[in-house]
Amino acid sequence: MDCGLSYSKISLHQSLLFTVKTTLLSSSTRFTFKNSPFASSSVGCRRSLFVVAKGNSSSSSKCEFSGLNAPLEPTTPTGRLLSTVLLNDRNNFHVVVQKQLEQLAYDRDEALARINLSFGSDEAFLHRRIAEIKELECQASIEDIMYILISYKFSGMRVHLVPKLSKCMYNGRLEIWPCRDWELESIHSCEVLEMVREHLTIVLGWKEKSNVTDNWAPTKVQKLQLCRVYAASVLFGYFLKSASLRHHLEQKVDHINRDLGIASSSQLLLSELRSLGSETVPFGRISGTRSTSVGRIPLVREKKQEKLKYYVMSFDAETLHMCAKPKSKEALNLIEKHIYALFGDEKTGLIASDEVISTSLASLKRIVLEAIAFGSFLWDAEEYIRTVYQLKEN
């Protein structure tokens, strides 16, 4: 058994609904730990990140982080080019990304145009097949670009993605140190961070105040279970980014409506609101009018400056699903590929359902915080790409 195609059902129902409504997850998703009282991780971490895998007290090994060293390696020329640029020419990274996106959009549009020109001719089938192949090539390149954009965000705060776990296990023991908790939490606003910490409490039993001994006490967890929680946390991070932007825009519009004396029941397009919240724009650029993933934002009542937590709790099932669901097939594919690369066996790519690893609460917290940040950065990357390239609707 693995966590591939079924993880989205687990995370949407159990992580999002239960976390947002501040109820407990079902026992099938929440971890069952052994040999560890659950507590928070507050160890200061400032050195280069690496994974330490411990066996017996007399033996140890470490998995150094070098370069990008992300679990998922680029498979396309575009992805390999951007990886090189990110490592060696960061100042020109966005310029190269923009050119690559424009070229991909041109190549795909040109292939589709040839279908129309050849319609009814003997070459129609050939051009249709060429367009199908080009579409698949472009999709693979877009997924690589999306992943490199996420890596760009992580590298910007000097945090490396945890590499393939299969490379960093020794006698079934995994520890990640330094934890980089502060950096991973710093990307969130205070209101979002409050919900992130509630999520940690729900899925890990994490508590804000604890001692170092509790944080690093050995505990065991099924690898498949950790995979499911990671997947749920990625979508939770994606949801929080989407919901917090929606909350921010509604507050802005409500404030403007009060100033202008406009009824709160009016509606504005997302594209008309972009300039109101430039600090939420992904990668420091304003998205174009093509991006309408949040759609029209209904303002059905006079809103007070309510906290994000209570705003989200007022969502109906449809709104909750809309904010949590990745908007594009490329994003959904990327989540699945990343999780398989991180948790899967190095040779087969599969995740054994009965494999148990020994770790600690501090390392588990680090992994979950990374997953939430990954989901947030995925939302940014998706919006950034939409300004140039039309993604497939999920």
C-alpha cells in the first residue's frame, strides 16, 4: 500500500475539516507514538542543515545537504537549466523563468494552431499527435518549473528540503537537525501561525511548552502514516495561503466599501483586487488578470475585523473545498511526485505499509512544518506561472 492517489481524500477530510473546525483527527491519521511524551521543539538551529541517522550508540551516519538536493530531481531540459541558474546565477533567475514560460506557451500554442490549419487534410492526424506529445512535454516542464520555484522560496530563507528519506535512514533511525523551525514559521503571519500550531497539536500531539529531553526522546511511527500526514500538511499549507488571501481581500474591500458608502453585498473580481494586497503577491510580482483561481468573492454581510481562524470556521463545505483543492493538474501531479520521491523506496518508489522508523517529535515537527511551507509556496508558484502559461484546471 502507498499514499499516492488516495492522499488527497485523507487530507481534505481529516486534516482540513477537522483542523479548521478545531476538532480531533481520526485515529487513522493521527500518529500513534511509542516511548515519547509529546512536546514542542524549541532548540535553536543556525548551522547548515543535515539529516543524522542514528543506529546503536556506537555507530552513526549523516546525510549532508548539498546544492538543491531536493527529493525530486528535474526530468526536463527546462528543469535542469533552471536548477543550474538558481544555484549559480540567482539574480537572473526570474528572467530565465519568464523566458522559459513564454517559450513553452508559444510551443504549445503553435502546435495547437497547426491542428487547426491542417483540419480536414491528410496530415491532420499527424499534427494532432504532435500536439499531444508537445502538451505532455510542456506539462512535464511546467511541473519542473513549479518545483524549482518552490526550491527558490526555500533557499531564500536558507532552508533545504529534506532529501529522500531512504538515503538518510540508518538502522531505522532518522533525526533532522538543525530543525530550522523558526525559519519555517517565519513565512506565516501571526494568525496563520496560530492555525499552523493547532495543526501540529492535532496531528502530532505537539505542545508549545516542553523541554529538550521530551523533544528528542526516541519514538516510533509508521512510514506510511508519516507520508499521509505530510500530504495532508501540504494541502493544509495550500489551503491556509488561499484562505488568508481571501480573508485579506475581503477585509480590504469591506474597508473600501465603508469609506465609499457602497453596500457590502457588491461583488468584485479577484483581478480587480490584486493591487489592494501587493504583499500577498507570489514572488514579489502582481499576477495578471488571467489568474482567477479564487473567483468572485461574495460580500454578503458587513464584516468586522475578525480573526482568520474564525473566518475560516465560517466556510461552508463548498468554499472550504475550493480553497483547499489545488487549482491545476500540474500542482496536483507535483504533490504526488514529491511525496513519492521523499518517502518511496529508492529503487521501487513504493512506500511499504508496515515499515516503522524511529525518530523524535522534534524531527516530526520539522517535517510537518516543511510540508505546510511547501503547500504555501506551491500556491505562490501556481499563481506566478498562471500569469504567462495557462495551466490545466483540476
